[in-house]
Amino acid sequence: MKVLLTNDDGIHAEGLRALFQAFSPRHEATVIAPERERSAVGHGITLHKPLRSTQVSFDGGPPGYAISGTPVDCIKLGLLDILAEPPEVVLAGINPGANVGININYSGTVCAAKEAAIYGVPAIAVSMPGPAPTHYATAAAFALKLAETVRDRGLPRGIFLNVNVPDRPPSEIAGVRISRQGTKLFTEYVEKRTDPRNRTYYWQGCDAPADTEDPQIDEAVLHRNYISVTPIRCDCTDYDLLEQMQAWKIGG
């Protein structure tokens, strides 16, 4: 199986290396990732400056490609130029920090998978809770199994899987749950400060209460030590409202 691996934490991130170590013995894995951390850039792309690609050594295997842009740039360059043919599956991650609920709208990891799905390539985003997970191998092993299943069963065009794996050894994983994306809003704020030159600057922050009441929500599933797998649609149309709006006669 031909696999494209990427992330938003930079090509030397531990989570990406864990994916490569899991996939490379059994599959043809190519790494195309940002040259530095590009977390929380969402679906951003680079338009106003050139992109550069640098080959880097990657665990003794074929060279990886460090890209000067965003995770979505990495997918575009991989599919449009670097790879001789499209991969069978794209894996984005393993991200330190869960990507659940509304977080997926900001995540470079998730949006890399989304970009692949837009191009019609089956894709999986993989994340773990906490700033420094210790059990990347658990998530990598599950990602390998899931990717092989997706290769065999396929995904509809424009659909990708968002996966969150507890930071636990395999023996402490309660199981796998197919879950819904949470929609609970954070309490956001900005801290307004003044620098030594008397110029104003801001730090953004938020309080993110756990959304754990509904056992079908991605964050609740993860909180209970299950692996959360959520199918995400790239088409954002609300088809129920679409039908209702036909009666609005907006055009007169």
C-alpha cells in the first residue's frame, strides 16, 4: 500500500516518526510534512510567497520532504508534483493534543486529511490528548490497522476519519467507538498587555471544559479511554435547511 504521511508539528515530530515506524516495514510510506511546527493553521495555504521542498533523511528509509508551507500545502505538493501517483491512504499525525469538538476547525492535522479527502484520497487524522503523549506506539498501531481497513473497504469521496487515541498502553484501551463531533463552545478571552515600547499586544486563550456528558460525543468517548473514530464530511451544506429555504422566496 502506498501511504502519504504528514502532520502539523514539523517533519521531525515524534508522532510522525511513530507513524513512519509503524507503516514503513509493511507499506511504501512517503513523508511530506512542514519544515517546522504549523499547529492551528487550519486549512490555510500559501499564496503570496514560493514554497520550497527540501529532502531530509528519515530513519534510514527513502528521504522525506520538508515543505516550507502549511500541512495543506504539503498535501497539494504531494499530490500535484512530488508523488508519481496518488497514495492509497493519507495519514496526518500523530498530533500531541486531542482534536475533538470544535478544535477540528482549527487543526492543521485534521485539515491535511480534509484536503486529501477533497482530492478523493481516503484520509485519516490521528491525535492523542496532552501536550507530550508517551504512548505514540498505541496510536500508530491502531492507525496502521485502520488504514489497512480503509484501503480494503474505501471511504466515500469527500469523507475522512478523525481519530483520537487515549494516551494509554494497549492493555488500558477500553475499545473503539464510532462517535459524533462535539459542538460545545469554549469560553474565550484575550489578555491585553503593553510591551516596553508602549505598544499594545494580545495573548489569546480559552477555558475548554470537558464535553463528556453525551457518551456518543468524541471527547466523551476519549475521556472514557475508548478510541474515538468520527467520519467527517467536507461538504458543509445543511441539506435540511436547504429544503426549507426553498419556501423563503428570497428572490421574490
